[in-house]
Amino acid sequence: MVFQYDFMKQITLWAFLALIGFSTATQAQPLTISDSAVQAITSARRFSAKIPDGKLYGEAIRADRLKWLIDTLASDAMQGRETGEDGQRIAADFIARQFEEMGLPPVADKKTYFQHFKLQRDSWTELGMTVGEKNLKNRTDFYVYPTSNLANLKAEFKDAVFVGYGIQDNNYDDYASADVKGKVVLMYAGEPQLSNGNFLVSGTQFRSAWSLDWKKKVQVATRKGASLVLIVDPEFEKNVRENRRELSSRGWRPAFSGEAGASNALANNIFISEEVANTLLDKKAGKVAEALAAQKNGEGFKAIRFKTKFEVQLDKKVQTLAGANVIGLIEGIDEALKNEYVFITAHYDHLGKVEDVVYNGADDNASGTSGVIEIARAFAQAKKDGVGPKRSVVCMLVSGEEKGLLGSEFYVDFPLFPLDKTVVDINIDMIGRIDERHAGNPDYVRDRFGPPEFGVARNQ
Ligand SMILES: [Zn+2]
């Protein structure tokens, strides 16, 4: 693979400088405001005469150092940097050492450069449901999300309560005086709608949050001590089709841990078809249908207890692995603006190795990682010279990207700097190659997804 190391020119440092309020008063730019207004602004800027051209630092980004960084990150020693594997930890260490050399303060976990996170993958090993003598079929009669069922379950159930739509709101309560402790609750997905088209809970034609977030209902049932929640899904086939991936267990996701895990704990919950619901309700099926019809006409609803008999077995395995984001901070020099954050990010993880073959990931994304490291170095140097950026700049290299953008997701869930003060994130992915149209002229900003005329050429 041939790499073009001139890509430093592509790094739109000028854009960064402008964005973070770097003082670049010396460059002549086309003006759209009057000269006197410009003069007023210029004279109001402190230090404007003394601050050197930001170009100084842009040009300090050196091709040979970028090449060295890419060679190191993409070397076999880094084993393809797969999240959770040794190679990723070696790469994280290496990046942290770069930040340390620049003199950046360690501001992440326990005063290190690392924000550690855990990923989890839940997969079903056994899924079974039996009503009477009949074995029901997964995805034909019922479906279950592995990530929404924290505990395994093997039990026989006899007592159940039909709780309508399972909603408990300010002016509306499907539970009323029903005691569901230790019982199975059966509820419909969605929310009650009157025959005039309005939804009962909102009193308007708009659905309430109860329709949009089914877990809200499971939370209520869990709080009331239900041992299992069965949700009747009138759109069963469609939902199985659309959620195949989440139902199967393939993906990694941020792991629940500690208190977050406990507060997210839900009673076991299974979606069933209307047919299965009617089998479970047996003789009470008619009564349930009547109650729902009456509700449509604005009559109140009362929970219906019923006897039934079925068995459930849910067994899953949980795999975990650990990743880390690596974070370097260049604190802004402006007293007010330093509380705002400009992020420059890239993922440093790649696909690891399969047997003896290392997927080195030079372009994807040792290149972007090296770009971020060198941008950090330029800002660190500028700051040492007393001309640092006004806003704080956070250079973050994330992992877990190849497994589903999970390092960045984790950061957003557990931010180290306030998200509402984070003004922008510039993410860099794969800057190691020049496309064919620009061969021999690497000085451009590539627009990967748009037509050629949308690509912005610079310095022509
Ligand atoms: Zn990538």
C-alpha cells in the first residue's frame, strides 16, 4: 500500500484555528464588513499585534513525524489494535506517552490519560416457552431481547394479571388497585386510543411517551414486584423483522456496571403474539377483548386476574471486554472561553488479527490518529509559547469504533467535560490516501460523499 505523507497539508489547521478563536489577525481575508468595523474589532483584541501567525504552528506539523507515528501504530507489534486485545492497550499506551511528552495534563480516570470502559455482548444459549404441552417457537410465537433481560430465568407460572396497556400516569392507571407482586403481568404494546382517534393518556391525537418507550412500562411492572412481563405485540412479525439484529445478540454495547446496572435492572420481559396471548388467557380471552373495547368508548379499565400455566427458560451468556479512550487536554487561555471545548477526535482501534494475519489499519485509522496527535502537539507548543487557543481543545482518540462507535458512545454517556459547553467535534478518519482525481495535488479538502464539485479545493 502506498501512502502519501503530504496529507498534513490537508489538515485544515486554518479552519481549526479560526474555529477555536486563535488570533490570526495578520492574514488578509476577503472582508464583508466595513474597514472601520474591522479596525474597531482589531483594536479591541488584546495582544493582537504580538501574537504570531498561527501558520507557524501549522507548519510545525512535520511529515516525517507523522510517518513515524503511522509506522509505529500500524506495525505488527500493535497487532491490529483490536478493542479489548493487547494491541489496543499497547496503542493506547503509546498515544498517552505522546501526550505526556507534550506536557499535557492527565485529566481522565484517576489522573491518567485513559477513560476506561467495558463492552458487553449478550447472546442467548437457550430460549424456551411452553404452554400446556405445546413448545412455542422463538420469533414465531415470542421474541426476547437479550440486552433487556439481565437475569436468566427457568420457572413455571400459574398466576397472571392482565393490566391493559401497563400504563401508570398522572390521570390514568391500568393497575388501579391490582396487586401484581410475584405474578406475571400481561399487557398490550402501545397505548389506548379512543374511537374518536384521540389517545387516552395525552387526550390528543399524539401518542404519549408510553408508546414510544416500552421499557417505561416494564419499569412500572418491575417496581410493583411483577415476576415476569409479557407484552402482546399486535405488530409481531414486523417487529421481529425490523429488530432481528438486537434479538440475535450480535453486537457489542457499553456494559452496565455498578449502580447504573442496578437502576437499569428490569423484570424479565417477553414479547408474544396475540395468538399466544389468547392461548394463555384461554376462557378469559373474551373478557379481555370486551374490556379493551369498552376502554375505546371511554369507559374505565380494571385489571383482570387469570389462572394459566406455562413454562419459560431464558439462558444467556455474557461476554465482556475492556477498551479505553485516550484524552489530551490543551486548556484554553481565555478566562471565559476556556470553559468551552473544541474536540478533535479519531478512532485508533482497528480489526486486530485473524490467526497469523495482522490487519494493520494504517489508513484506517493510524493516519487519523497520527493527525490528531500532531495537531495536539502543535497546540501544546503554541500554548507553551503563550499563544494557545482561547477555547480548550480536547484531543481524544477513541476505541470500540469498529465494534459500533462504542468508545464515543461511552464518552457521550459519561462525558469528562460538559456536553452543553462542547461546541464542536472534528473527527478525522482515513487521511492516509489521496484519491485518483487529486493524484499529484494533495492540497485539498476531500468530500467523500458528495459529487466532485462539492469538494473544496484550497490554495489553487
Ligand atoms: Zn475508520
